[in-house]
Amino acid sequence: MSKDIKAAEKQPLLELRDRIDAVDANIAQLISERAQCAQAVAEIKKAHISEGDEPVLYYRPEREAQVLRKAMERNKGPLDDEEMARLFREIMSACLALEQPVKVAFLGPEGTFTQQAALKHFGHSAVSLPMSAIDEVFREVEAGAVNYGVVPVENSTEGVVTHTLDNFMESNIKICGEVELRIHQNLLVSKVTKTDSISRIYSHAQSLAQCRKWLDSHYPNAERIAVSSNAEAAKRIKGEWNAAAIAGCMASELYDLEVLADRIEDQPDNSTRFLIIGTQEVSTSGDDKTSIVVAMRNQPGALHELLEPFHRSGIDLTRVETRPSTSGTWNYVFFIDFNGHAEEESVAAVLAEIGASASSLKVLGSYPRAVL
């Protein structure tokens, strides 16, 4: 091939690289401009804080949801909508951190799917703090030690996380948002593992259940040991030559483990829904959900009396769960999620009607539907 042909081939590449450099410069300038605008907003809000008051966190869940939705609506490709929203999420996270990073408690230790959900929702500029139990996440939020908490509430394969629901019955914490995470389970081994001699497999009980068929097929004789979290399982196998763990990619990277088999979950669409909990009321974002807990009197037709107003008003129920009451005076306790915001007239009317007939009605929160 002659030098002229080689030069002719290189010219288009050089031109494209120059265009990329110019675009990168524009992106950097615009991100800096956005960060300056965020700082200006913070300064305006600071000016209205009285002396001696606690610092205000300038994170608004409804506003962030609106920005992410607009980013997806404006997207013309070739990046998909979710990838574009993730980029905007990180920009917003970094801009907020200039003034005050969001402090988020999650069900630990580090490397759990709950931490992955926290970072997906708040961005990597947030400060994520591991807690040993769901109860502790609630306590840290209620005490004001953190701004928000992230807790799992249901899995598409294994169902509801009862500890999370039970904590809402005893707490004044509000639901401020939700995030859905596609769960991919991996079989992890350490550098000392003899892969042909694996006789025990550690993981969280739900993860073991989500991979039951795969384990029956590939490791039918291995002991399955349930531990407090997948990250705990990943830490345990570091010194055990005959053990493996089931966990996500974040745990494998954090604890320097090898993925022996990936995506071993029995259901390919296996997902977990997480709730963002805080102490604030969230205004309407234009596409919201509301969660309530209701105790009905022990009488014939109680469930119909509870659900009929939603049907009559055309409000879509997305989840109904029943839990044992913590009080002997309540016979039925229902956790209900539905589309709409408590500020909407139709929703407010239904809640008022239910409240008149129920033993107790508690609005856990209205919040933006998951964008990511």
C-alpha cells in the first residue's frame, strides 16, 4: 500500500478526532456552567436560612426525576435513554457535592446490591455509609445522621422483604423515591479456591433462592450457607480453599474475586425494587407513586371496602401486601402502592374515603416513579 493511500485513510480519522476534541471542550465548558448555576441556586437558598439553623440539603427528588426524564425525552441516540439519564445523574451528583454531598445509609457491608442501588439513584459523588441491618438504616435516617437511606422492598422472583415493611409500621420515616435494579448473580471464587473441590457456597438467602435451579444442576452436593449479605459471603471465601460465593460484580471488584460463572440467576429478568427513605415530604413530579399502610376492621367485605374506591376512581394499584399487625387491635394490615400523588384531588378523595372506614391509615409517602 502506497504512502499516499495510507495518508488518505488517516485524514478522515484525524478530522474526526479534531471534531471529538472540539465537542469535548464544549461539554467541559457546559458542565462547568451547569455547576456554576447549581452553586448560584445554593447561594440564593442560603440567603434565606436564619442564623443558627441547620444547613439545608439542596437535593429535591421531584426535580431530579424531572431533569432525568427530560434528558431521556431529548435523547436522539445512538446512546440509549437509560445511558443518557445515567450520565446526567452523575453530573447532578457532582454538582450537588460542590456544596454538600448527599449522605446515604444502605444495607451493608460494602459491595451489596443495595449499595449499587444507592449509587445508581444518587450518583457516585454521594457518600454511602454501610449499615448492618435494615432497622439501623431506618434509625440513622430518623436520627438525622444521614440524609437518606436505601432499603430493599421486593424482588421479582422471591417477593417482598418483610423486614422493610415491618419497619414502616413502627417509624415516621417517609418514602422519597424508588429505584429498580436488574440483579445479575455470579459465582465468585478467591485466589486460594480449588475450583474442582467446591463443597460450600455462601450467599444471602434470597440470592441462594434466586439461583436454586442453577445450583441444583451444577453444584448439587455443595452445602448452601445463608449469610447476612452477598458482600459478607464474598469476604468469607477469601481464606477458604473449598468455598465459593454468590454475589454481584461490585462485590467481585471490591474484594478482588474471580467470576467463575456469570448470570446464574434462574430468572433472566430478575430485578429488585429499592425504596429511598427520608424525613421530607416530596412534591409532585408529574409521574408519581404513593405508598400507604392500612388497618381494616374485622368485618365481612373489609378488603372489598378498601379496594373499591381505587377501582371507582380509576387509580392503578401496583402492589398489595398483607402483614401481621403489631397490635392486637388490628386484624388486617395492608401495604398498598398505587400510581398518583397524594396532592392530586382524585387521590386525596380516595384517601379520605378509606380513612373514614379504616381502623388506621398511614401515608408512607408520595414520590417519583423510578426513572432508572
